[in-house]
Amino acid sequence: MGIVFQLPVIAYFLGKMGFITSAMLSQYRKHAFIVIMLLAAIITPPDIMTLILVTIPLYLLFEVSIHIIK
């Protein structure tokens, strides 16, 4: 879980290298949400509340990554 919180830092470096852009991340926002939900389902116990409590910060980190790359 701690590695996932490095998402904005990794996105920053990938954006500076030209591998990703904020437009590309915005375009695939729906896909990213599904991947985040799957990741949260894998790393949490089978409880809907825990799934939601992990999904929300991960999605917010994704949104922060978009703004950092801009």
C-alpha cells in the first residue's frame, strides 16, 4: 500500500520524460478508476467499507498526478 502512495512522484518523472501527459491520463480516467478498484479489492479484505476507504485515496492520488503533470 505504501508503494501506491508514490503515484504522483512516479507520474511526475514519467511526465518529465515524455512517457505520459495529463491529457492522456484524463482520457483514460474511467479505465484508471476500474484498475484502482481492482487493486483495492486485491489488497483489502473482503469488506465493502474497506474497499471504499482504500479506493478514494488512490483515486485522489491519480487526480493529483494529473494536476502535477500539467
